[in-house]
Amino acid sequence: MIRVINALLAIIGGVGAALLLYYVLNKLVEMLPQKWEERIKPWVFAGVALAAIGLFLIYPAVRTIILSFANATSTAWVGLENYTDLLTSRDFQITLGNTLLWIAVVPAVTVALGLAVATLADRLGPRGEKLTKSAIFLPLAISGVGAATIWRFIYEARPAGEPQIGLLNAVWTALGFDPVAWLTVDTLRFNSFLLMVVVIWGQVGFSMVLLSAAVKGVPVDTLEAARIDGANERQIFFKVTVPQIWGTVITVFITVLITVLKAFDIVFVMTNGNFNTDIIAVRFFNELFRNGDNGRAAAIVVMLMLAVIPVVAYQVRHFRAEEAAR
Amino acid sequence: MRWRRLIQGIAVAAVAMLFASACLSESGGGGGGGGDSEGGGGDKQIEIMYGFGGDQSKGFEQAMAAFEKSSGITIKFTDASQSFDTLIRPRVQGNNPPDIALFPQPGLMLDFAKQGKLQDLGGMVNLEQLKTTLVPGELDTGTLDGKTYGVPMSMNVKSLVWYPKKAFEAKGYKVPTTIAELEALTNQIKADGTTPWCVGIESAGATGWVGTDWIEEFVLRYGGPQKYDQWVKHEIPFTDPVVVQAGQEFDKLALADGQVFGGRKSVVSTNFGTSINPMFDDPPKCFLHRQGNFITQKGFMADKARANLDENVGVFQLPGVSATDKPVLGGGDLAGAFTNDDDVKKALEFMFTPDFKFPNMAASSYMSPHKTFDVSQYPDETTKKIAQGAYASTVFRFDGSDLMPGSVGAGSFWKGMTAWISGQRSLDETLKEIDESWPS
């Protein structure tokens, strides 16, 4: 009870203090000559937010880059050793390869499936559409760890002769095959694909909702015009609908791509990176929290940051182009 | 006029700030405990962090409740059993450690000791006296450069092979006294049409540790205690012939085709806790399972077997090279202190008394690390037998992977075993990679 009151007081006090801070700063600036007041005022209001970003985002990022050149306990410089050690270790090469595979597969499949569902559901009756969309949207509401736990049970394997509690193996053994420990099969990265299924399962709902809205926004007269001109359904879809919703496709693609780069929970819960399924975020977690190696963990984050920068840059440019076109 | 309003504003802002910071410091102070105070009186509040889980956590809390009552010290129990090593690390790095931590893995504890984060227990408790009652070797585990940073407050015994007593005896199998006899028994069971071993190493984020135990058992047996100690300290490389031999023996005995229930592939996806249970099927799907004494806990061993442990379940110590060679591999939770004040001292002294125990002996499968402990307090003959075996052992060695640096003992060694057993790496590759991962 005291804690709740304390928290409430802190919130009221904190918000009040923030309000007062702005109020006081504003008053101070107003005391300056007119010319300076106009110059400084925007910075006073944006400045606090900028300072917060600097403190909580830029400063840690810079620290991380610096620490990536230091040893495990951040007590001595080691130059590029963290990077060379990581990049030459077979384990980390597999990790990087898996991450690339995730990037190549998950966003594309998520967008394609989402678009397919959005288009097809559009043709169902209102009731059918609602039902389908709700069902496909549902997994989005499940947390990553929850989803991973559910799918662990689906992939669960017991030795032959024991009752199979995993859905996949129950079906598989009913068909007369021997049970397979699915998550350990790394031929052609099969187990990584099984993990990707979980992420796709969770993300398709998100992709579907945005794309469905976009598909519905396509003006009907453009579709009718194409039909009158004798275009078939496939041509209409690819040549009329898709170009008009391309902006949304890119947005969804990039959002899912960033989700994939940060993906952690699914792999951590389901395999912890064993059986050649490791991805970069899990590796980072293990380096920092299990191995206590600040240097390597920082080096991994720097590499991840470098990988995300082009994507974000593209997104910003794309966003600007769209704004300009409007 | 303008100035007055401004000053008013600042005054109100200052009061508000004070108000907010006062709130924060109040809630922060409760959790922080004694801080860095050296040998102070304490504030009748300590925080203990531990990684038991389940009934063991309950047992520990019950045991300490008696202490709270008699001493008037309030204990904040922080159960980190989900993932002790990843939970305590950020606490220590963030300069917000608990007052006492019960480390299931001394390797992590020694990491902290090296960083100077832990208190030297020499000045806090009577080590000389503890030396006379503890199982030999237990105290060395928490010692670094002559200073003791951790003292065991519980014990577990790992070198145990379990078997389904009735079926085992009905088949006329005999308990082996040497590794050669164990191999012969394994072959005999195989010839009778059953896979001899049940092995499971899946343990969520800690998958692989059971595999490391097997390697340790055989390094201790083939290399002897001295070689074992050298290996644990990395004075001999991970690729040393004795480690290779240990891996090959494990492979031959319990991983090769027909040796293990479900086959080698299913070992990595079978949970360690329940992997013993196919031996209680009728007919048994396997006859042998190597695991520590904690396997008899509820939730691990099947209830039908636990119902009458002494009658249903047999156990023998994993034999050595010769019949007289009986080394024991074990573990335990080591108590280390981050704070040095009277409250912490009292709590440690309480936990280190030779008759300290968890009140729920049966449910928690608690075992005392003191050889003077009255064994009649153990709930069944099986536990009594295991404890007596450990108390009488001349060579007792702590679980080696728990002593290695965290990045090996809880990192590359676990992962390496998993990759090797699942067939993703050869034994030589695995040992080489583990050797390379050793922090310089």
C-alpha cells in the first residue's frame, strides 16, 4: 500500500516538476530581449527532450562502441580483438549466417502471407472476413515467450515407445514414422526454419491488418477501369493493386525486418541457440549475462547497429519521399 | 512583480523536486541493505539471493524463519532459481548486490571474488572449526589465493547410478564395482534386449550440464584428483588425452547405438529431470541412469517410484577403475557475502552450523555438507546411504564445470556437450573449441 502511494506521489511530483521546469524555463526566456527570445525558445522546449535522448540513447551507444574495444571486464584496451575473435570463430559465423537467413526469409514471407490473406479475405463475406482476420490476428496478442512455449510443445519429441505429447510428432508417428527431435535437425538449417515459423505465425496478423487497410483503400474505379480494359485478375492484382499499396508493403517489410534483427525470445526459449540455431541477439545475451564478457557483447551490438543503420536510413528516405509526394 | 513570480516559481519547483527525490530515495533505501559498510552493526535487515527453486526454496525459507525469530533480523528472500547466474551478474555489476548469495556455481562466485566484490569470510566465521566438520575438499572449493569467499551450506552427490530395484534384481543383474564391470553389465542388459541407459541433458537455458558431469566423472576416474584439479584450473588443456578418453568412454558407454533409450539424438531433447522415468515402466525401457541425489525430488522422479523409494529404486556409486577406487563428484550451494556486518555474520554462522537443515527434508532432498551430521535425520535409507558414502569418501571433488570460469563452465562447455552429443560436432572439434574459449 505504501508502495502504491509512494509511486503515485512520485508520478504526481514528477509530472508537476516537469511542468514547473518548462514553466520556469519559459519565464526565464521571456525575460530575454525579443530577438533572443525567439531564437532560444524552440531550443528550450526541444532541448529537454534532446537531452533525454542524448542521455538515454546516444551516450550509451557511444559507450558501447568504446567498450567494444575493451576486454571482458572493461579494464584494458584490446584493440580489434573482440571483432576478430568473433568473426573468426565458427560459432559466430554460424550465428551471423542464421541471422542473414532470418532477414532473407521472415520479412518477405510475412509480407507475402499478409498480403495474400488481406486480398483473399477481402473477397469473403463480411462475417467470413471478420472471422478469418480475427483468427489470424490473434497470435499477435501472444507474447514472444508465450508463443515460444506453445511451439515448444508442438515440436516436443519423446523417445520412440513413449507417448508423444508434441503435436507434430503425434501426427508424424501416427503416420508410421519414428519420432523426430525436430529442433535438433540442422540439415539445411531446417530447425532455424521451424523457429522462423513461430515468428511468422506471430507477425502475419500485423502485416495483414496494415495491408488489408491499404487494399481496401485502393480506389474501386481503377480496378474497374482495368477490368473494362480486359485485364485478368492476376494482372489487376500485380499491376494495379500492388503498385498502389507499395508504400505500405515497404513499411510492413521494414518493421518486420527490424523485429527480426532484434528477435531474441523465440530462439532463447526454444533452443537457447543450440543445434546451430543461434542468432545475434541471443548470442549477445549469452556473452553479456552468462559469460560476463562486456567487450564481446558490445562488439556484437555494434555489428548489429551497423546492420540496422542502412535499413533505418532507407526507411527515413522512403518516408520523406512519400511525404513529398503527398 | 515579474521577479517575485519567478522566485515563487523556482521555490515551488524546488519543493516539488525535493518531494520527488525524497520518494525515490525512500524506496531505494529499503532494497539497498547495508551497502558497503565494513563490520558495522547492521540494520536488522539482510537480503539473501539463492537459486534452489521449488521445495528447496520453501525448505530454505522455513529454515531461515527460525533464525529470523531468534535474531530479530528480517530476511528479504530473493529466489533467483529461474536463472541464478544471469540474475546475479547485473545486480553485482550495478553495485546493488544482495548481502548474501548462495552460489550453486562456485565458478561465478570465484569470478566475483577475483573482481574484489566478495568479502573474505576468514574474518567473519570460524573457518578452522568448519574445517573439522565439513566433508574434506568442500572448503577448498570456495578458496582463492588462500582466502575463503564461500562456504557450502548444502551438498549434493553426483556420482550415483540409479536402477529400478525390483526389475534389476529379477533379471539377476549385479551392482558393478569397477568401470569394466559396468561395461560388462551394460553389454549384458543390451544382450537381453533393453537399451541399458536413460540419459537426458535438456535443461532449457542450461542444456548440456548433464553432459559435462559425465566428462568430469571419467576425468576424475581416469586422471585421478590431481589431473582433475589441473584440468579444472586449465593447467592442462581441454584437449588433454585424459579428457578425450573421458569423452570416448561416455560415448561408448551411454551414447552409442543401442546404448541409450531413444537413441543419441533424443538425449539432447529429453529433459534431465524426467529422463530417468522410462526405467519405471513395465517392462523397464532402461536399467541405468546416472544423476545426482536431487533426482528423487518431486517433479523429477515419477511419483510411483518416489512412493516407496527404498523398495523401488536402487542406487550405487559410479565405480572407479579399480574396486578400491571410489571417488565422489558432488556439488553444493556456497554462501558468499557481499556485505560485512553483524547481521550477515549471524546469518552465515546460522547456515554453517553442522546441524543446519531444511525442515522439509523429504521434499527438498536436502543433504548436509557436514560429515558430523546425524544421518538418522535423512528421510529414507537411500538418502542415508548416499550421504554416508559421501561423508566417508576420501576423494571428494566439486563439480568441475561449476568451478571453471562462467564463460566455460556455464557457457562453451555446456554448449559444446550439446553440439557434440547431438552430432553437430566431433569430440575433437568440441574439446578444441572449449579450450579456445577459455578466458586468457
